Amino acid sequence: MKNKPFLIILIILVLLLFTAIILTPTYKKPVIKKTLPAKTQGTIAIVIDDWGYHLNNLSTLKEIKVPLTCAVLPNLKYSNLVANKLNSLGYEIILHLPMQPKEKYALENNTITLNMNEKQVQAIFIKDLSSVKFAKGVNNHMGSAITENIKMTTLVLTQIKKHNLYFLDSFVTAKSVCKEVATSLKIKFAKRDVFLDNSDDPLYIKNQLKKLKNLAKKNGVAIGIGHDRKNTLLVLKQMLPLMKEEGYRFVFVSQVTEVSL
């Protein structure tokens, strides 16, 4: 029985080893849940008009992390500077071309008016375009009198075609002939669907964004126009990330223009 202590120790070791194996938790590969992107609800392009009067809202704009198209008025104190800053921030720039409205509003310098001929329209267009660097397109600032007139609209859109730009009809009148003329000239064209801030009330702006969402969901694409105003940009800063989470895709206007044939 000299080997009895040795056998006892061996049995104890075997039991300890067996117990350790039993008690050691089996490793399971962690299950990684993939977060699927929300289904695309629609595509939205948002334009911010009237840049060039000041630089007040650039800091807020920087915090809106979606593609925006910025329409810069020509020949103002900050036109060139703001175009440079907006371009450096990655926004798309377009020329916000002043055109005569039917209403008696104060006009910007070098506004295109009904009594102008082709040479005058061309001279103003070239001057205005040179004032706004990086412009990829044009939309009208006011302009209901011009955009209801086939002759004048043709003069303007001919210049746009010559410079290989697209045209966004701000659609300030239901009698606009811009699409008809754009089709005849075969230039890239788009039309505004919703004005976001006819009122400066944040609740109104939010409701207009809801209308924009509904149109994008229904038609596939929708274009909204707002302005370089504090409340407009603050609402966009708050709402656009939520709209992205809902599945809405934001693009530049150049990505939704098309040539109508």
C-alpha cells in the first residue's frame, strides 16, 4: 500500500482537471447585429437663396451636415467672399439672378427687365455670373414678369446654355414658361416644389418640410427653397438629421436636373 498516497493525489488531480473542464464556459462568437439603413423614402434637394448681403449665418450653416445648394446674389458687398466660403465648405453654388417681378418691389442693381434687348441681357448675365464664382447653375431672384414672358425667358436661358449651366425655376408664378423654354433649348432644368420660409415662424418652416417630405415620398424627388435667415437655418439644423434617419436622401440640385426632350 506504499503507493496509496500517490493514487489518492492522482485521483484528486484528475477530479480537479475534470471539474475545471466542466466549469469552464464554452466560448461563443459574439453575434454582431447589423444596423440596416432605413429604406430610402425619397430624394430631396434644398436651396438657400439670398446669400451675399452679409455673413451672419455662415456659422450655423457649417453645422448642417447635408448637401445644400446656395444661391448667391451678384454684385453685393459679400457676393464674392461668401461664394468662396460656401465653396470651401463643400456646398454647391448657383447664381441667384435678379429678374423683374410683376409686383413693384425694389430691384437689385443690374436686374433683368422686360424692356431689355439681347445685348443688354447678355451684358448683365456675364457681369452677374463673374460676380459669383464656382456657379454651376442659375435660379431666378423674383422674376415673375420675366418667367411668364417667352421672349425674355428665352434670352436668359440662352445665356445659361452658352455657359453650360443648369436652370432652376424658383417658380414664383404658376404661369411660368421656363420648362417650355428649357425643353426647346435642351438645357438641364429643375423646378422648385416648396417654399420653406414664407413665414419666419419655426413651426411654419417645420410644416413646410413635412410637405417637402411627402412630395419626395410621392414623386421620388422634391426641391425646397429657403433663405439666408437665422430661423430657417436653425430649423434645418434640427430637422434634416431626423429626416435622414427616416430615410430621406439629400443631394445638390445639379443631381436632380434633367434635360426634357
